[in-house]
Amino acid sequence: MTRSAAETLAVQALGWLAADDELFGSFLGSTGAGVDEVRARAADPEFLGSVLDFLLMDDAWITGFCDAAGLRYDAPMRARAALPGGDAMHWT
């Protein structure tokens, strides 16, 4: 996945999160960001990575987003890998 496509997917995910008041509140609480900061950083690739990090914490969120967006379930993971900080961790 290209970085541009990953950024587009992450913006879609942010919109999906923002449409659900409870889930968006959880996102804001977990990131420490406020609504104004989310607006200001919505095009920042590092921030978009944090959007996908949050989404990837729960399989139900992944399937809900992917079903709504018409994406394969592995798309958020592939997008995360294409954004800053998304390279795989090697523990050995």
C-alpha cells in the first residue's frame, strides 16, 4: 500500500470514528487529543498512524469500519504499516 493510500484510509477511519460519539470519546480519551487538535492534525501522517493504532485495538472496530468502507479486513493493518512508526517490531 502506498503512503498516500494509507493516509486516505486513515482519514476515512477518523471520519468513521468521529461519527460514533461513544467511540470517538474513547479515541479522544486514549490519545489525549481534543477535538481542535484532531482537526488540526487530521492530515499529519504520524497522527493518522495513531488513528489506525486505536482502530486496530479491537476486531469489532476493524470489521465495522471495513464493512462500512467496503474494505478487506487487513486494509487497516496494511495502511498502518505504510505510515510513520508502522514498521513491524522485531523482538529477537
